[in-house]
Amino acid sequence: MIERQYDLFEIIPGGRPRWIGAAAGLEHARRRVKDLAYAAPGIDYFVVEFRSRTVVAVASRSRISGRPATEPRRALQAGSPSSS
């Protein structure tokens, strides 16, 4: 069985999403953004299912510090993901 593909994004200053990679399988994608969020407090990450473009997971340590996380759906609507 072929696993679904997921795109991984971080939210850069200004609230725009930036594509940071892809992962095969939801558990792998979740683990990657969770690890990234743990290593970089204050940066919000999210996972988007490739075909439907639906946000399926969010990872952020910023909620622990009391800073509200950027809403991934709002970030995706703010513009197309930048490539750099």
C-alpha cells in the first residue's frame, strides 16, 4: 500500500508559510514537525495533506510560552508558500 504524501511548512515572520519538506505517511510527518518544533521554540509548523491541501497536524512550542500560535489555515490563505 502506498502511503499518502504530506507537505511540511513553517510559519515565517509576518505569518506566511514556507515549505520545508515532504513526508510519506501521516505519522512520519507528525513526528518530523514535532521534532522541529521541539528544536526551535517559537516557530510554528504544520502538515498539509498533499492532494486535499487540508491541514492535518500542527506542532508548536509557542503555546507553552503563552504566545498564540499562527493559525495554519490563515497562513495558507495569506499567500502561496515561499520557496526560500
